[in-house]
Amino acid sequence: MSVKTFSVNAKGMVALNCPFCGDSSIKQANSLPNGNQPTGIGVNCSSCGKTYVIQIDFRQFFRKNTSLNGFYSKLVPPGGLERMTVVDISLGGCGFTTSRPHSLNPDDRIKLVFNLDDAKHTRVEKDAAVRAVKGTHQIGCEFAPTASGYDPDIGLYLRPT
């Protein structure tokens, strides 16, 4: 059986659906043990008693899968432009892969430059902080806050069509 991902709402609750009997339940996300483990966690259905495996997504924003070519560079100390591909994006940040092994670490400050694949090929330039490093090619980052709040171009890009 495949691992199913469930998202946490703004109140910290997660709605679960048993794949065996279809029963639904709502649980406090932090009451489930290790809910964000990559292998998932086992949940016992209170109706049919069977166990199914889930993952819990604690992200605050919807994340869209993409394949957007661009560049990144370290801000401190300043670095040269390196190629990247943005593989997912949300209002709060993005994930990207590098074309070569990188030297980025959590909390490094970076600049991102890429174009959206919308009708206008909108150019995006963002300062960000590295939040996750997976291996030698995968990075997760959080966009730096701006005075105007979230980027309206990214917000429009993420809207359902």
C-alpha cells in the first residue's frame, strides 16, 4: 500500500481517511508520533482496526511542482551565479536542485533569479535563507520577508486554473 500524505490545517488538525473502510477522523497533528518522518507513520483506524501508513505535511502554504531554470548565488560571502532548477514553489519559499554539487548550508543567505512559466514569463528575483539541504544537489529555502508581504506574481502563479 502506498503512503498517503495529509496536510495540517491552520488550527494544527489533520483530517484522515482510512483507505480500507473509508472512515474519516480528525486528529491533532502533534498528537501523532513522528508524523513528518520520510518513511511515514502507522495509524490505526478506530472503525475497522486496520493500520495504514501516512505522512503529515506541516507546510503553511500550497506548494506547486515546477521545472523552472534559473540561477542562485550566495549573498554572504558573495558568490558567483550557479545554475539551478526550481522544482517546487510556494508563497513562502521554494525547493531547487543544483546542476553541480553545492556548498550551501542551512541559514546561508542566497539570491534566486528565475522566470515563471506563465504567459508573461515573469522574472522573479528573491533573497532567501537556506532551510534544508538534502545531499549535494537538493536545497529547500524560505523567501526573505518583504515590506509588501507576499510576492503578488508568485501568488497569481499559484492560483488554481
